Amino acid sequence: MSDTKGEVIIIDDDEAMRDSLDLLFSSVGLKTRIYQDAVDFLAHPPQTCVGCIVTDVRMPNVSGLKLVEQLGDIGVILPVILITGHADVAMAVEAMKLGAVDFLEKPVNQQALIERVQSAIDKSIKMAELCCQGRDAQLQLATLTERERHVAELMAQGERSKEIARHLGISNKTVEVHRHNVLTKLGVGSAVEVLQLFNDAHTMGDACPAPERRATVAAASEDSDTSSD
């Protein structure tokens, strides 16, 4: 999230349209990245998580609708604005169902497009913040040993030490040691805060691009192995 202004990804097989959009967004200080079609984009997806995609609907090989459908598979969660010169209600409905945030018909009002793009970027920033929050929570939880993780999960469910001891088949004294370690490692002071960390970690599934989730899981695994040694 090095550039909080975000990046506008332009995807269009029409060179004149690409140049026009590039000029428009650059004129208001937005950084752009250009792809000549959806195939090019899918082959070289951006790593940014702040920004939005502006793409034509009708393109050869892979249409704008198909592109939206495939974004999740390559770990891209940027908001998408679709533009078309041949709009109809059924197409607009399908676009929204697939996850597009906006659907505009050519000729597009420039000011309206800029406003939609800025709104989409704001949305991506919020998603990126959730992603970072979730990533940090996962890394914190990964510092726990397997037994401490079990205890933390039961703490988050509201179980008391005696209930945890009975559930895990260990002594109450051992549970207290694990509880102390859990709170210390996680840097929290209560079971409620432990629950919040689990909730934050869960946001990784919805808020983060797949590649970042995989990288985080790998890092978490390494941390867990180290803490167990």
C-alpha cells in the first residue's frame, strides 16, 4: 500500500480509448497502468491492492465480464468498473452479480467516471486496511504453539480454565500456564481480545488477494515452526 492514491488499471483493446482514459486519469493526478486486453492482464496481473480496474466489456478472447469472473482465481480483488458501447439491462445485472462495482455506457461523462473511479479506490483502501489488519492477526496467532492455539480457541469461545482443562484432558494448572503464554504472546489482556484477533484473522479470507494470503500462510508456518523449537 505504498501509494495511497491508488492505481487505475486500464484494460481496453482500443488504443485510442486506452490513451484517452490514460490522459483523463493522469490529468487528475491518478497513476495508471495500461493493458491492451484481458489476456494481457491475466498473464501479468498487478500486485497492487489499492486502486481499481476500468475495462471495456467487449474485447477479443476474454470479455470484460469473463475477466471479472476470473479475477478471484488470480488473487485480484480490485473494484471493477465496466464500460460498454452496447449496454443492456441483462448485461448490467450480470456484471453486478459477478462483482463489478459500476457499469457505464459510452460515451462516458468524464467527471462522472472520475468520481466513480475515486469512489472505487476509496473502497479498495478500506479493503486493504482490513487485509493488513487480518494479516497482522494471523502472524500473531502463528506465534502460538499447537497446544496454546487450542487453548486460545477455547478462550475465544468463552470457556473458563476448568472447562478448557476438561475439554483438553489436562490439569487446570497447565491451562493457566497456557493462558498466560497466550495472552503474553498475543499482547492482549483478555479472552475478548483473543476473540477479536481470531475475527481479524478471518478477514484474510475475504479482504486479501490470494497470493498475499498464501505468502502470509507460508510466513506464519515458518514462525510457528520456529516457536516450537
